[in-house]
Amino acid sequence: QVQLVESGGGLVQAGGSLRLSCTASGLTFDMYVMGWFRQAPGKEREGVACISRSGSGTVYVDSVEGRFTISRDNAKNTLYLQMNSLNAEDPAMYYCAAGIGACSGSWFRGSVRYWGQGTQVTVSS
């Protein structure tokens, strides 16, 4: 049984930082492209970042480029999202995802095979 378990969400002031983690089990972690999605109330789920199987390639949505960093530790079956300079556009439920294919802009549409349960990020002004 595949499980993706996120942690690290919470309340942070605008301009602050959070680090999300996602621990995977039940799958061969380094065979999957991994990514983060987010969904704010009343909005569609959007892709935030993805990372290649080796960790050498990453893609970010424009709104987080330069502020967020996705990384992975294949030895620990863990995915990370370092989020800096959080602002009013960032509050959402953040989801970890494992998928097939290649990490690219199109990966966020239809490549995900497994989802985590989500972790909430709230930003106070």
C-alpha cells in the first residue's frame, strides 16, 4: 500500500519560511518523479514544483520561482519543499504527489499516480 505522508505545515507570518516534508512508503521512491501541488479554498488544485527521479532537474510554477525550493533524499524516501518569503498568495492545502513521466510543465497534468493527504499552510499578514 502506497502512502505519502506530509508534515511541516502551519501558521507563519508574511515574509516567513516553512519547510514541508513528505515521507513515502510502499513504492520504489527513486523510480517516481515527485511533486508538490496546492489548493486554496474555492480554487483549483495547481502544481507548485516537481523534481526528477535523481533530483537533478526541477520545475516551478512562476509564482513561486525563486522563493520555493524542492528537493528529495532518495535514501530517506523523503521529499521536501522549502518555502521562503511566504505571502498572501501562498495559503493553501499542500499535497505531495508521486508520478510517472518526466518533470516538466506538462507533468502537473495527468502524470500523478499517488497523492498524500495534505498539510495546511496559513500565512498571517
